[in-house]
Amino acid sequence: MNELRINGDRLWASLMELAKIGATPKGGVKRLALTDLDKQGRDLVVGWAKEAGLAITIDQIGNVFMRREGRNPALAPVMTGSHIDTQPTGGKFDGNYGVLAGLEVVRTLNDMNIETEAPLEVAFWTNEEGSRFVPVMMGSGVFCGAFSLETAYAAKDTEGKTVRDELARIGYMGDQVPGQHPIGAYFETHIEQGPVLEDADKVIGVVPAVMGLSWYDCVVTGMEAHAGPTPMGLRKDAMQVSTYIMQEVVKIANRYPPYGRGTVGMVQVFPNSRNVIPGEVKFSIDLRNVNDELLNIMHEEMLAFIDKTRSESGLGITVERVSYYPPCPFHPDCVGAVRAATEKLGYTTMDVVSGAGHDAIYAARLAPAGMIFVPCKDGISHNEIEDAKSDHLEAGCNVLLHAMLDRARIAS
Amino acid sequence: MNELRINGDRLWASLMELAKIGATPKGGVKRLALTDLDKQGRDLVVGWAKEAGLAITIDQIGNVFMRREGRNPALAPVMTGSHIDTQPTGGKFDGNYGVLAGLEVVRTLNDMNIETEAPLEVAFWTNEEGSRFVPVMMGSGVFCGAFSLETAYAAKDTEGKTVRDELARIGYMGDQVPGQHPIGAYFETHIEQGPVLEDADKVIGVVPAVMGLSWYDCVVTGMEAHAGPTPMGLRKDAMQVSTYIMQEVVKIANRYPPYGRGTVGMVQVFPNSRNVIPGEVKFSIDLRNVNDELLNIMHEEMLAFIDKTRSESGLGITVERVSYYPPCPFHPDCVGAVRAATEKLGYTTMDVVSGAGHDAIYAARLAPAGMIFVPCKDGISHNEIEDAKSDHLEAGCNVLLHAMLDRARIAS
């Protein structure tokens, strides 16, 4: 069994073939959910699945399950999956790798005439990126009941087109009720989307959990005034007061290493004129941690600092939590299967907590789940220059193969 | 002579009449330079001047000089003036007050049949605001030779219309070569555009000088990356590094009181997305002081701090000085005339250095000049809610009357 390996060249060739659909001049991919290009991508992958002998099921939100039957069809399938929709300026690997790695596992087992006890399934979930329609992770979210099919159907793009209409238009509105589809275990391979593996020079990231996150909108209200005639002591400078909160966001994250994160990514200044003291500044705050207790302490410390800043500065400051996801620990059985496969295959490895969201978070609500990370160049994704090494993608796919076989068992 | 006073009600009525041209629903005025509305405003003021017996001269950049002859026409005129163009969301008083206060001085002298030795002139300068066409203070700038008539003529608005064409179109391209017009002394009354007088509860600001200013564009370049997967220690967060420079701008100003000013008014963050660490931040820096030596020290301290921040953070930081005006001290004779008039009339007073630019800065290059400030509500201008008290405007006009008489002398 130690010898069983997937075909890295075939995996790479499939990735490059799929990346032609929606290819951008800068080497990336633009294949937004439920567009004509998404349909072309789906058709290509489904065609490959049929060639590999897989049976196709599509549910009402357009999630596609591609099944390789097991010796015991009554067992819940061991599933792997991800998504093939991309960001507007996305890359070739984000999501696509997880789907095609699953397809490559199946092709390898076909080549070797290996039968599994439990069925295997490769899934791709609708609209993971959320670039065209919100909420993000739409297909897996509906599947696990995080929000309703009606909510998802009603979502509109900027032109007013709905998910319902676009799904029907491209021919991917299936019959199966979302969620009425068993999962025995779920794995997802993905590029890391961060710099940790590359920085530590490791090939495989075992993912014990996904971080929780809290998102906030903060508004500091001062008084706009001329930059010249207004003495320093009479100012209510919303930008200056904001800088202290912005610095505290980072200080809070640094107080809770190694998984504390604090980011101010979006800033809007009013009136944003060179010679006018800012009267209002709006900015986002993004706090994350893998430990919910620590995330809550970070939340409380931030609110306390804002209260202190409000009373010391005399300016108006409001802060509103606009989003919250608790941390998602993955199942010991799946994490263990990934770790064991990695060790068996001899890859360099480390644990990497996922800082970004993935369909696996929603799958984990219904079944034991785990993830496998491989490095991506400079930690960059959601960008046309997103890149990954063929060797690393092959290694992640080998780990997926052995982790899935661990859960599905080879028929003897 | 202590008894001579202008007619405050008439001044107020004229201000309100002029403010109807381009009146906005929020109570402000939108009368951009060289528009049809500017023409209507000019025509109204020129009409009033003619009714008051004044002779009109227009120069090639559209500056208008309205002359009340003196007993000795060979003497250079004692001039007062300002502008009647406004910001897009401007108020009723900025500029307009200075012009109509001059007209009210003339009307008062007419009422009292007072003749002066030197001629008096009331001027309004073209395009002081610079909202439609840059550079700002265009008419007075051409007049004093700060830049050429051709430069001004070539300036275009956002629709591509030139100053030359628009000036001709509204009928205000005169014959006189700009600057070929003597000035014996120049006074300008203006709302303070700052909160100092109101805060100190004084009626008249004697203006010894206008601050110098240095404007900079600062660009901090880090690396954009996902807010979740990127550990704090591996970040190059352009926003965080920027906050330290932004705070230093204010600290530097506070080290050089009472006339040090430091403002970050404009901030642009890229890509400005909630879950992306900013890869680049551009922001403006505005440093001012009334003392050029101190302004230069502030400049040097800021550059040194930026150098230190660059080497400590490892991020790319560039800073470019995009504008510089040296401080402009007013002439002791004119400042003294304003101070003497204020004391004679018994108004509460203090010295207020101007933090904003005015046509008087350019006039001061050619003749002794001085300014008179009156309070404006909450220090607000360049805003439709700009407001000033009739009593204060009357007081400022009375000071102008006596300061002009001081320089022009009553014919005996």
C-alpha cells in the first residue's frame, strides 16, 4: 500500500485544462458562479467524471456529487470536494485543486482496479467564492442548513439576476433536496492561501481547525474643519483617533499568539480632502483566533479600548459586529487520517490552522471532516498570480488518496 | 471721526441678495468661477458699484476694480477686495463679505459726502476658490506675477472648458494687462474660517500674517495578503505602518505651538477590502506654521521619522513634497491701521494668524497689505452651513472703513 500514488502529471494537465475556461491575460481565471463559463467548467468536470465511470447527482442548489460505487453501497460515502467557481481576478488552483484532486484519486483507483468498501464521492459546491452572489459558501451552506434554499435562490448579482434563474439557465438546478445526501467522512485539499508552509519549507499542512472570526464596522465621528485655521487643541480629528484603535487591533492580536489575527483592511475617510481635518472615518476590524474563548477575550478587549478612546477623545465612536463565525475544529478521525497518510508517505509536514473559510466548515456540521493544505507561492491567492508547484499538488493528492482509503477501506 | 459707522443692515441685505444667485436648498451658495451664475453675481455687484458712482476697470484675467476717485487721482488707490466665486457647496460669506464690505464702505462715504485724498478701490478677483479651475487664487496670482496669464487661460474644468473661453463667454475678459494697476495699500475682510475668535469670544481678529504650508504625498507599500491565513509576524501591513506616521504628523505640530499645524486629510487604502491586509496606503500630509524656520524644522523632523519608520518596518515608504507656500507676514502699516481702528471703535480683539490662503497673500507681494477677521459659527466655512453674525460682519466693516480712511486720509 505504501507504493500507491496518484498521477501528478495527469492532475496537473487537468488543472491546466480547466484553467483555460475563463483564462485571463495575466495568467489567472475569471469563472464566476453560474455564468456561462461556470457551466463550461462544470460540463468539463462532469464529462471527465463520466469517463471515469462516476454517477452524477445534482441537488437543487446545483451542488454536484460524482460517485464511485463501493462494495457496500449502503455505507455513507467518503467524500472529497471543493469548488470550481473563482474570484473575478482568481487563480487556477483555489477550489479547482480540491475537485480535480478528488477526480485524480478516482482515476488512480480505476487504473489499479481497486475497489473500496464504502462508496467514494467527489463533490463540487455551488458559489463558494461569493463574488457574484452572497452569502459565500452558498452550496455547502444550503446543504448543511446554515441558511435556506429560498435565501440562496433569492440572492441577486449586481445586474439583478437571481441564483434561481441563473442556476436554471445553465442547466444545473437538480432534483435532490439539499442535505438529503449522506456523508460518511469529508476531506478537502486546498492551497494554503497563506505563507506558513512556504515560510517553514513544509510540503503538507495538516489542518486541525479553521479559525473563528469576528467582523466589525467602526465609525469615528469628529468635526471636519480647515487644516490651516483650526488650532491643534480645538480639533476633533476623526483620523487621528482612528489610528489609535487601528493600532490596538494589531496589538490585541499580538497578545494572543500564535493564532490571534487582527486586521484593518478597509478605511473610508470623509470628506477625504487634503486640507480638511477628517470629520468621519469608517473602517473595518477583522479579529480571528482558533480558540473561541480567546476570540471572545479579544472582542472584549477591543470594546474596552474603544470605550476608553471614546471617553478620552470626546469623539463619537460606534462599533458594530457585522459577522461572526465560531472556530471549527475538524474531527480527530479525519485529522488523524490525514496525519497518518502524510507520515506514511514521508512528506515534511506541520499543523496549519486555516485562517480562511472553506466548504469543509459546513460539511463538518454533518460529518467528520478534515483538510489537507499544500503551499502556494508567497501565500498569495484570490489573485491572478496565484501559483503552486506541481510536486506539492501531487503530494497533497497522494495524502488525500490514502486518507480517503483509510476511511473507506479497500475491499479485500 | 469716532462716530463714523457703516450701515450694517444694508451690508447684510446686500449679502443676502447676492447669496440668492446660486442659492442651494441647504442654505448655501454654489456659484463656481466663470459660470453663468458667476456672471450674474458679477453683474449684480458691478451694477451696485455703478449706482454708487464707481468707475469699473476689468483686466485680462477678469479681475474687476471699482474705483471711487480721490481728491488726488495720481495717488495709488487704497484697495480692498476679495472674491465672489464659491465652493461647490459653499456659503454666503466666504469672499462675498470682503467684496460687499468694500462696497458698503463706499456707500457710507457717499452718504456722508466724505472725500478722501487717495482714491479708493473695491476689487473682486477671479477664481479664488480653485474648485472649477486650478490653480487657486488665480486672478490675484496672475495679477502679482505668481504665474502667467497663459497658464491661467489654459486651465480646464472637468468638461475640458478653458478659463480663456469661459471668461470670454461670460463677458469678463477685460483689456487691462494684469498687474498694470497700482495699489497703494490693500485690506481684506474675511470670515475667520477657523474657531479661534469664537472660542475666545472676540469680535475682531487682527491678522499679522498667513501661515506657510508644505503639502506632501506619502505612499507606504507593503504586501496585500489574506487577513486570516497570514500570521501577524509575516505581515507587511501598509495601514499599520501608516498609522505611526499619521500620529507623528500631529505630534510634530504639537511640538511647535501655537501655530504648528499637522493634518492627514486624505487616505486611500488598496485594495480596501475587509479581509485583505492593505498592500498600499497613500495619504496626504499638511504641515503649517507661521514661522518659516519652524516649518522647515517640522519638515525635517517628519522626513527623519519616515526614514526611521522605513528602516524599522522594512516596508517601502516614499514621501514627495507637492506644494509649498512660505509664510506671508502682513505689512506693519496695514496691520497697525487695522489694530488702531479696532481699538478706536472699542471692539474686543485678538491677533489671529490666518491658516488659510487669501488673495491678500498675492496682493501683499505688490503693496502693503493687511486683513481683518470676524468670527464664523463653529469655525465652519466651505460648507453650506457656513454662518456669521450680522453684528460681527458690521464690526469688521467698520474696522475696514477706518483702516482705509487711515491710509487714504480724509480730504480736508
